[in-house]
Amino acid sequence: MFFHIVLERNMQLHPRHFGRDLRDKLVTKLMKDVEGTCSGRHGFIVAITGIESVGKGLIRDGTGFVTFPVKYQCVVFRPFKGEILEAVVTMVNKMGFFAEAGPVQIFVSNHLIPDDMEFQSGDMANYTTSDGSVKIQKDSEVRLKIIGTRVDATEIFCIGTIKDDFLGVISDPGAAS
Amino acid sequence: MPQSIILDSFHLLVSNDMHFIDTGADIPDEDDRRIHRRPLLPREDEQEDIEDLQRRIQQRYAKSHDVEYDEEATDVEQQALLPSVRDPKLWMVKCAIGREREVAVCLMQKCIDKGTEIQIRSVVALDHLKNYIYIEADKEAHVREAVKGMRNIYPSKVMLVPIKEMTDVLSVESKAIDVARDTWVRMKIGTYKGDLAKVVDVDNVRQRVTVKLIPRIDLQALANKLEGREVPKKKAFTPPARFMNVDEARELHIRVERRRDPATGDYYENIGGMMFKDGFLYKTVSMKSISTLNVQPTFDELEKFRQPGETGDGDMSSLSTLFANRKKGHFMKGDRVIVVKGDLKNLKGSVEKVEEDTVHIKPHEKGLPKTLAISDRELCKYFDPGNHVKVVSGATEGATGMVVSVEGHVVNIVSDTTKDLLRVFADNVVESSEVTSGITRIGDYELHDLVLMDDNSFGVIIRVESEAFQVLKGVPERPDVALVRLREIKYKIDKKLFAKDRYKNTLSVKDVVKILDGPCRGKQGPVEHIYKGILFIYDRHHLEHAGFICAKSESCMMVGGSRANGDRNGNSFGSRFNHLRTPPRAPQSPMRTPRGGPPINFGGRHRGGRGHDALVGAVIKIRLGHYKGCKGRVVDVKGSSVRVELESQMKVVTVDRSHISDKVNVSTPFREPSRYGMGSETPMHPSRTPLHPYMTPMRDPGATPIHDGMRTPMRDRAWNPYTPMSPPRDNWEDANPASWGTSPQYQPGSPPRRTYEAPTPGSGWTNTPTGNYNEAGTPRNSSSAYANAPSPYLPSTPGGQPPMTPSSAYLPGTPGGQPMTPGSGGLDMMSPVVGSDSEGPWFLPDVLVNVHRSGEDNTVGVIREVLPDGSCRVALGSNGNGETVTALPSELEIVVPRKSDKIKIMGGAQRGATGKLIGIDGTDGIVKVDDTLDVKILDMVILAKLAQT
């Protein structure tokens, strides 16, 4: 799920940047530091959309660095248990398949793939129904439900299922070609 | 002494207590009988006698202690029964081996014959103790007297059993073999030693059990034997366990009979006297040859047993054994459990309290009592798919993962680290948020370390097993995994080495490379280790070998710049999210590639100057010599000497190259000095240009704060010639910005940059490389470098709106209350010295000022209004009741407030707030803010006296 929230961060700025462009630099640095990171609480910070406020700078003893508390608005992406997501399959193996929904990697175990789909090894490993009508392979787009998440400092990993109504392949690259 | 112990142990007990003999003349007789039928369980009729005996023993001991015996004796009461110093002692007497019982019976006979003459109390012969019997008596002399003249007993050594050990003599580990059907046992002896077996029938009378085993039969040998051929006596190996295939046996002309077992009525295949059914061997063995304690069947074993057609039913029934072998404290408060047996089967709940054998659970169902007490054997842990769990016992102990499915008692887990599927018992799993891969370290070596082995081969540890490592060897041709024991490892290779990729770019650890040929062609990931020209690359999409790929450095290509964007860089989605400003990493044009390497990065400008060693720019520590211990940045390398700019002292020193260690912050070539200097002031912003695609957070100035803190931007250039010039400085330098921009060294980098920047909204300066530098030289443009970032939400064009500061352009959402000085952007509002140097309209209404116009005296006035151009309308007079004039800011001066004056805060976060100056401390004023009643210490400069109203 995406959220637009306000976060706060203490930015350390080198004294060299004190000048006209201080604020710019602060913001540049903030974006550089923050965008694309992942925190367990908020999920992935996708983009900074604005700065709420920049607090008073505090000069650090010894270094001359100045710490600014910066409040910024950003779009975060956090997967939740039970959330339905659309994802692109990145890898298929006999244990299941991996899919990605933006920055989040999701694993769908073969236990969580409908029983009528079987693993077919080969050049393009895939899961296929017995009648061959539905095929999950690399680059397929699937709709899946997240049943578990594990949040690390730098990554969110999810377990998903397609063993439910209205879940499964939504577009198949193989079908188009 | 706890009477039950004596009876349970079925050991010979002969008593000489007068009381005892008197009241029960038939006792010796009974004991006699028991001696003969020793191995058997007592019959029903005997049972009564035993109870009788028990009661009498109780009476006897009760008498001596005056202790009320109670069936439900508590622990404390039990303690009271323990022998004390006042009780008769136990003496250990040596006797002939194998004659223990005989001796005891003889002594009993002697007691009966001699009556009170013999002063011993009892005699105990233990089955498991050969060579000794115990005699209970008050004095050693009594023992000697009793055994005098007897055969098979050697009274030379009569040892006193310490009081503490007396109970141990007669207490027996409740060895009561509780073998029930369907329990799992292990074979103790024979071909099947150690094998798991399932009890199918128990014959308590004959002390035999029938067990079901997976046969280990060498059919060929069996055939030979049955046909009377020579069979080699000693077998060197035990045949592997596998299911009996009757057809196979028939092929070898082994006679297979199908017989009905009279006892059970089932049909068995009989081969050479062995009974088989469904491929299993049914074997009847003595109870002594099986072990029932601590049988922990592994998952694989159980799976095997389930193989031929057996469904889940067996699983559940066999659980009882598993449960029996549960460790103490198996259930913990908060565990989610499911009832697997009894009326409440399938009831889910969470554990509230655990007592000895009962678990109080809080059912999840509504309408049930708050807590239910359920035997722990009827409970099983329960997990939902998606739970994050840790394996606490079994083969995969320590691993963590997420539950993907639950099949009865078995949980399927996707391991966190290997992404493998693990099948474990729910019992062996606990919910946990921890993430581990089981053990990751043995000795000094840890998972993913690069190690050198005995045979001088090297590799990366990709898995840590209980006693060995799996090592992916450094053989690029094919993945070679070896199992290496701790002692076979010589040492960990901890060097930070460099290698050259196909295009002679210097690769260092963490650089992202793409493999161009070999078995893993096309894979890509950060380099984890470099050794002898071999790279170990980690590709998270590579499932084998824990994601590690071994490749020659020549068959790889560096992708993106060196030192990619920290942790994000190995992930493809990183670029997806950074694409706003970062060029896609993977499709690097070859042209750009050579520029990616750090040494060549900006080398072009300074070619012919200093050597482009990878070391240059690196933060190092001096290990030896006069400057030992000093940290610094390498500014130059000349032969074997290195010039180092010290952090602590403002000077550059020359040290021997061997005297430095680059441990401090491994190879931070170029990035740092160039980061801000070039990055934010020139249009070629590092994070946006392909030249400089990645900024690592590692490279933060924070890494070497002192060092950075000491330098001024000017010196930046002077000290480190590698620092690219920012445009303003360029003017100062004699170089022509235009020629710089078009200099051939830069040229190759420009076109890609341009293509990249082209879609940037409003990035007018990117039109021509030359143009951009010219423009960059103007302050406005340089300050709007950020605004040029291709952010979709950026409304302004850089050169476009003069009155708008970049910050205000960027910040549509900035609260209006924030004062914005057009001339100085957001700086002064954040600067701690706000106001002191700003001549902007920082006046506020109602402030008392001194107006000094040329040719006029200073007059006091009150600001009524601040006009947009910075001038103010001032009402003259200390109360503001004079005439109103318009004054320029330069003509106004704030009236410095005095203690207890009402003031207005002119700067900082509190700007506009009013308060009272309650004290002055040097240049700081202590202010009590009206609104919040906070007491603040503020610079006097930003305080203005408020006009009295």
C-alpha cells in the first residue's frame, strides 16, 4: 500500500555548503540519502514530494557539521499481510516463483500455487495447468495476496499466495507472442 | 524410604524385622516364588500380597518414625521420609559374582532360623549391581555377625553407604518400559542398529515386541543363502535400508510365501523366515533390544515410513511418541496451539499457563470458558501461513523462515537466507522475528568469508554446517563446491584487492559487475571478494551456492560507476526508484564504461599530472613511522611514497607506501572530494550524470568528518587537484569555463549525459555542453542545480523566475510563516546567526526602531507595516502616535531591548512571537515567550523591543 506521510530526519551538512544554496543542498542530500531506502516501520521510501520544514541547525562540536531536523513529505510503499498486489514474475523454480512488485520481492511457494498447476522445468521454467491454458513463467504478471512479510533493515520480503479466488496470472508474455 | 520404590524395582527384599516376620508368616514363601519367576510381572493374586506387604512395610516404618503415611504425600513429606542418622544404616558387602540373590536368600533363611539373634534389618540384592549386596543394620558388627560363616560372602570389606546415597541404592530410574503400539523406537543391536522402528505389537508377558522396520536386506546374498551357496561370513557393510520388493525377490528365485498371521489375521509375505508387509519388515524382538527413550525421529525417517500409501492417519497416531519426547517447557505462554486429540480436537487457542503436564489454553473460539486445561500431549503448536518462525531443534536448527503451508503436524518454511523450502515439525518451531540462517560461524570463519584452504585453493563459504563449511571454490570454469572442515582452512583472506575488468577498469569490492562469458553469463551483481584475479559476485537472483558466482575478472564488466549506491545497488529495483536522477545501471554503453572506473573518472583534467593510482583519494591510516596512527587522505602517489593529507594536522606529509593501511575507509577514490564541490554547484550533478551515477552513503562527508570540516571550498581545489572545479571558482581560475566544458577529456562524457538529461523538465542548460558551463557560472543557475533535478514535481525552470529562490520553487508546501529572504534563500532562517548579516526585511510590525535619516536626528518609531520592497512604514514616537514615514531598512535600527522589556522575536523558528526579556547573558537574551510560556535563550540580535501600546 502506498502512503503519503511526513517523516523527519536529522541531516548532517558539511559547513562547506553553508551559503545561498544551503537549503538546496540539504534537500538534495536528503533525497539522495532517503529515497529508495527501506524502514521496517514505513516501508520503502519511494519519493520525496516536499519539505515540510527545516528546523534550526545545530553545530556539532569538533566537526563543524550542522544537524538540521528536516520534516519531509514522501510517498512510501509498505506491503501488508492480506494485501492484494500485482507483481511481475522474476524467477520460476521448482520451489515456487519469485515476483516483484516495485521494490518488494515476493515469493510464492509451490504450496501456495493452485494444485492443478505443475512445475515444468526446461529452458523457460514455468507453472502450467494440466490443460496448458494458464502458464506462469518469467515476466508473467500475476495478482497475488501477501500472506507474510519479513522486514529487514534494507529489504522487505514477502510470501504470497495465488491459491485463492481471482488470483493468478493477469497477463502472460507468452500468450501475446 | 519410599515404599513404592522397593516394589517397583522387583528386587529381592528380605526383611528380618521381628514385627514383620511375626505378622506375616507366608512372606518368605512369597518371596521364594518371586525369585523363581523373577522376570515376570506379578500376577493378579500376587498383587494383593504385594499390597499387603506394602502396607506392612509402611506400618513398620511408620512406627519407627511416627509419621502418618498418606498416599498423597507431598514433596515435603517425602523429604521427611528420607533416611536420617537415627535410621539403620546400609552396608555394602562384597559377595561372589552371580550369587547376590543366593546370598540374600541364605541370609533370610538364617534370620528365620535364628530369629532375634541376627540383628540386621534387611538384605537387598540389586540386579544391576554385581558382586555386592546391601545389608541394612544399625552397626557394622551386626552385619559381620550376620554374615559370619556363610559361603559366597566376603565380609572383609563392609562399606557404609553414605546417608545421601542410601536412597539411590533403592531408587530405580522408572525404567518401566512403556512400550505401546505405534510408538517409535530405535533398534539397539544387529543390522538394524540405530534404525527407527515402529512398534506394531507388544507382548508384555514374553517381553517381546513386534516392530516394523524398513528392511536392510541384500537380496542377492539372501538368494545365495537360500540356495545353499557359499555365503561370505563377515559382511563388510550393512545393506542400505529400502523397501522389500517382492517381485524383485521372485526374480532372484527367492521363495515368497503368503501367509496369514494367526495372531493378527493379516497376511504377510514370508521370505526366508522373515515377514514382510507393504515392503516393511515385521520383526519380533526382545524388549531389551529396542530403546524407547529419547527417540527423536528425524523428519526424513518419518517421511520414509510414510511412503507406501500411508496417509496422514499414521502421522497423527505416531505423534504421541513425539510428544512423549518433548522437552520440558515445550509450550510457552503465548504460543498458539491446536488440540489434536480428544473432544476438543481442532480447537485453536493460545497458551496461557503451563503446568507440569497440563497446559492452560485460552481458546480462540467464542463462547468457551476463558481457559481450558488440556494435557500437553493433546496439544500441538499451530502456525498460520505467513508466520515468521525459527527452527529450534532438528536438522535445520537455528534456521528462520516464513511458513508457507501447514500440513497437519508438518510446517513448510521458506528459509530466509537460502530461500529453500524446509519441512519441519510444528513442535520444532517457534514464532520469532529473528532472521538467521542457522549457524553462520565456526571458529573464526563466518558465512560468506573468503578463505584459503590447505591445498592453497580458495573459496567463499556459502554454507555453514554443523562441523564443516561448504565452500564455493575459486574456479571460474564451473561452480565447484567443496565440503571443508575447520582444520582444512588455513586462514581467512581479508585483503582488499583490486582487479581489472575486461575493459581494464579497476574493480574493487562492492562494485557491480556483469559477467560477460562463462557459465553464469549475463548475471550481474556486486563483487563480494577479489582474489588472484577471481571475483566472487553475489547475485541475489542466483539461487545456487547462496547466490555466489565465481568468475574471472577479465570476463566481467563493471556496470555503472565504481562504488555503486550502497546497499541499494545490487537490487534492480534500486535503479527503478532512482531512475529519476540515476541513469539505469545495466545498459551501459561501452563508451561510457571506461569512464566509470574511479581512477579515470576525472583524471582527464589532470593527465600528465599525478599518477592515477587507486589509492589516491583513499582515506588511509599511517601504520608506521613518525605519523603512525594518523589518518589522512592520499593526495598523491609517487613511486613507493605516498603524499597524505593528514586529518589532524593541516599538512601534507610524504610517507612510504608500505607504511599505510587502507583499512580505515577502504578505497574511497575521488568521490568524496568531488561530491559537493562539483556535485551541487555544477550542472553535472553527480547523482544525475552518468559520469557519476552513484553516490554511496558511505561516502558521506561524515565518514571523515574532521578532515572535511577543516577544509574550505577554496582549499578543496588547491589541496586536491582531483576535485573538479565548481563554476564560480572556475572564473577565479584562469581556465575558461567554455573551453573546459568542451575540452576533449570531457567530451565523451557529455553526449550520454545530454541524452539522459534531455527529458528533464526545464533543464535548459543541458542544451549544449558548453552552454551549461557558462550558465553554471552564474550564481542563480548554480543555485538552481537542484531545481534542475528531473523531479516531476518541479514547477520552475532554472533561469526562469528570478524572484523565486530555488528553495521556494522547490517547496510549494512551505508554511507561509517561514520567512524567506529572497536574496539568501533558505539559508539565514536556518543559520544560527540569523539576522546578524541579513539586511532583508526582517523587521516586523510593532517593533520599536531608531530611525536615523540623513540630516535628521535619530527618532524612535514603531514599525507599522513592512512593505514588500523591504522598506517599512514607521510611525514616529515611542508609542507610535507621531507622523508616519516610510524608511528604508538601512535607515532603521532596532531598539535593543532591556531587561523586563516586552520583545518581539525577529528570527528563527519563533519569529514573530512576542515575549518578555527576563534576562541578558552576554549576547544571549533569556526570553519568556508569551504564547507558550517557554523560556528560551535567544541571540540578542534577533530580539527587538516591542512598542508599548
